[in-house]
Amino acid sequence: MRAAAINRFGPPSVLSLHDLPTPQPSPAEVVIAVEWAGVGSWDASIRDGSWAEGRTKFPLVPGLDGAGIVVACGARVRRLKIGDRVYAYEFGNSKGGFYAQYAAVHANHADRVPKPLEMRDAAAMVTTALTAMQGIDRARLRKGTSILIFGASGAVGTMAVQFAKRHGATVIATASGRPAARVVLGLGADYVIDARRRTARDDVIRAAPNGLNTILALAGGRGLDQFLDLVREKGRVVYPNGVEPEPKARRGQKVESYDAVADPIQFRRLRRFIEGGKVRVPIAGTYPLSQAARAHRRLERRQVVGRIVLSIPIPRDRRDG
């Protein structure tokens, strides 16, 4: 199979096309003929070695998520079958990620694509929607509560805005630049704040005069720090692991980090959300697999609204049959 892989850690240029063996399923795995793969900041951290633990086996194929067709099932797999259209999220896959024509994943980490979704959008949203949904769970929102989504124009943020609105919350979102602000407003945010402006803190106070119930922090640093003391006593600051620097709690606040989980229960919840109303998946750009390095260079410019995806070529044997 063809795959975009690295032979060493480094800049985007280390990504190149390889011919690699097609992975075979263990008893609990399925093999997916990948049609689309998501590209995220976490992939860049894998590529440059920031997330490396222990000894890394090269060549390494990045890609935590994607969508395609099940072409093989392990002996113990019952929930999925050959021919299913699926999307999947798997972290730390020793058999390689989704920047490839085939990927083997644990069957519990994949699910059938909900009917309203195109395959491209399914690949783009699976990790980000699970991360957003589980962050909003921890925010404990209800009708009338206020949440600041810091980093709302990114891939997770654009999903989080939609989850928060379904809970009836007042959503204050940060986004820089008019194009990003338009997208976030179109997703349902009640207020959009540019955290780089001198008036940003005052803007949030005007939007939530009684204080914030929750912040979902999808980025860190001084831009976030200016808002932390606007969270009410017993309020919450929630962030996915990997946000740096980590938010520090003010007195009376609860700070909680989490990792996104993919399992049948979470997929069922995500399916109900998708099928319960119109869901938008902003796509920042599409690139062929051969231009994975170019997609990573786009990531480094840090002006990505939504998600970047890779289009994976159909293998010759599948085209012929």
C-alpha cells in the first residue's frame, strides 16, 4: 500500500510517500480501506517527536483518524462487517495511522458513518467531535449557562460551539480575523471575541455580566489567562490534554483535563447528536496523500479554520474489482 510516512522526526519535509505492507487485523481489529484522513496539530507533534515515548519504530505512519470501507474483520469482531462505511479514531496505533491506503484499528474505535455525513466530513470530525462532546460533558452546561470556548475556530472548537448550543448555553467564542469570526457565528456562537484585542476582557464581561460558568480551553497562554478570573466561584475550566501551558485554577474554581475516548457508547452518543440536527464540519483545506507535507506546512501557519483532510487514492486492486 501507499502511505505518507516518516523515517525520522523533523519538519514537514520528512513526510514522504512509502510503499509499505498492508496491515493485517488481529482478532479484535478491522482493516479499513481509507478514503479520507484527518490532519491535526497532534499529527505534527507525532511527526516532530514532541509526543515520542520510548523507542520509535520507523517508518512511522501518522494519522489518528479517518474514514473508509471495512475490507477485513478479525475473528472476534461482531459489531462491524466487511463493506461497512466507517469512521475511526485510534491513538498510538503500532500498525500505523490513517495517512495510508489501509489502516487496522480496534473495532471498538470505529463506527458506521451516520447517514447525513459525507465520508470526507466523517473523517474530518470523528476525533474533533468526540473531543468536543466530552469536553462539553465536563462543562455541565444547561440552558442559560455561559461558556467561553477559547480557540473556537479550530477543528475541536467548531464542533464544541455546536454541542454547547444544543445544550441551550450562551456561547462566547474566541476567533481571530473576520473569516474565522464569520464561521464561528454561523455555527451558532452568540458572541465572538478576538482575544488579541485590548478590549477582549471587557468584551467578555459585557457578554457575561454575571461571570462565566465554564471555559473550554482549546489553547493556552496569556490570551487565555486574561479570562480565567472571570469564571464564577465553583465554575469550571476544562481542557483536553495537550493544551500548553496548562490552565491554572483560581481560588474556588475546578480545573479538569481529559483525553477523548472512542468506544461504542461514545459513538452512539455522537450518532444521536449528528442525526438530531444539522451538523456543519468546516473544512479548511483538502490535499492528496502525496502532499501530506504541504498540509503540515499549512498547519504550522496556525490560521486554520476547521479541519484539514487528506484524500487517499484508491488502490489498484480495489479499482479493478
